Amino acid sequence: MSIEVVENNVGHLLEGPHWDQASGSLLYVDILGQTVSRYNPGTGNTVKVNIGKQVGAVIPTRSGRTLVAATHEIGFLDWDSGQIETLIEVEKDRAETRFNDAKCDSSGRLWVGTMGFESLPPGLNEKVLPGLASLYCLHPDKSLKTHLQGVGLSNGMAWAEDYKTMYYIDSFSGGVDAFDYDVASGTIANRRRVITIPKNEGFPDGMCIDSEGKLWVAHFMGAAVKRYDPLTGEKLRTVQLPTDIITSCCWGGANLDELYVTSSKLSLSEEKLKAQDTAGYLFRVTGLGVKGVKAELFDDLSHLA
């Protein structure tokens, strides 16, 4: 196994990595930096655009456009101008919430959660306000359904290969939950705990799944990404990172065998920032001996048929 830095000091709160197979590039966001980035490992070049608002997630679409969930709106991003063509807005009257993590299912629906927060000086910091978050699903026809409310902090999502199970993280709940999933209707039921994470190992944050059905969970304040068996709850492997605040992970590369990992400077003291000089960096882990599954795209074409 090898861990390398692929981008240095690129943001304050990196999140939402998503491998775009069409372009062979990695999309990710800096929430507090209000930027969306596209990193091409083949050229080493990064395209970065500031959208002027906190952005929780970036997802490619079936038409080739780019969808973002930023503050209270979901819409298409113009990479040249940073402008957003809004599809839908939620919680517009709630200044204390914003969009956070998002993923698509195999039917092209966008599942996206929110979080509650309080901005702290000097402006690139925040305090989480638990219990204000929700989990939504945006369908290709632009209809929106609320599935969960009163969530501590909506975060990582993944689906089993047969799409009969959806995995979900409320970071403040201390673990990973599973739902029975109906992919035909996009509904969830029968919530249960499948993985419990001790408090001394940090908070579960972003998550992805591999081709063997095992979950890889980023540990915020835990300096690691850990692999779990969701059928038994067993921890199978730990990938230790050189900084405490690990936010998310996704599979990328031509063979989907490279694990990209995002990190943050959030919640680190000045002393720790000096000691952990890779905080806010983008990492790539190779040689893990397992592959991921392709990330699904938002379906922005079916409603045109």
C-alpha cells in the first residue's frame, strides 16, 4: 500500500470526491472555500471555480453537465463563470443550514443531505448545530422528497451491488446505518445499525463501497479511512493518514483501484496545524488489492425523452 499527496494545501474543508469516468478526472469541493475543483491525474492540472457560496457536493450528469448542491440550491454549474442554473431550492429561510454530502443511485436520483451550522470567526471555521439536518431525494423529473428530518449531520451514502440496501451516515450517531432500498421507487425502510464506531476513533464522515461489498469510511478527527464488513460490522482494515481531519473518500483511476481521500484544516488548533502540515491536502492510496464500483450520475436526460 502506498499513500501519496496529489494536491498540496488546496483548501480548507475538502469534501465530496467523485470520480468522473467520462473525463478521467476527480471532482471535489472546498466547502468553506466555496470552490469546485476538477483534478486530472493524467496531466496533473486542476480547474478550480469559485461559486461564491458554500458548496457541499458535486456530481456529473448523464448529459455531461456538472450538478452542484450549494447552500440551499441544486443546479448546473457553469465552469467558466461559476454561475449556477438552479433546478430546485430547499430550506431557503434557514440561514443555519446548508447542503452537505450527496450521491446518486443507479436510477439517476440524487440523494442529498443537509447540516446545521454556525459560522465562527475568522470566517473559515464553523460549529455544527446537531438535529437540524434532513435527507432529501431529487428525482430526474425535478420532484423532491424529504426522507429524514432531525438528523444530526447528514453525510456518507452507498448502495449494495443489488441496490436492495442503502447505507447511510449520520455523523453524530456514531456509526453506519442500513435501509431496505426500493430502487424502482427510490424509497427507504427498516433502518438499522450495521457498524458502530467508538468515539475515540473519531466521527464517521464520507463513505464509499468496493466491488466486494465492503464499506470504506472516512474518520473525521480519526486520521484514517477504515474498511468494514456491513454484514458483520467487523473492521477489516485501517488506512492511517498523516492528518486528523479526514472527510471523505472515493474510488478512481482507470481501473477504479485508487482511493482518493480528502482532508480538512477544520477543528485543528494552530499547534496541530503546524504539526500536521498536510491538513487540507488531497491524497491517493494505491496498492489496496481491491477495486471500487463506478459512481452513478444524475439523470438529466430521461425527462427530455
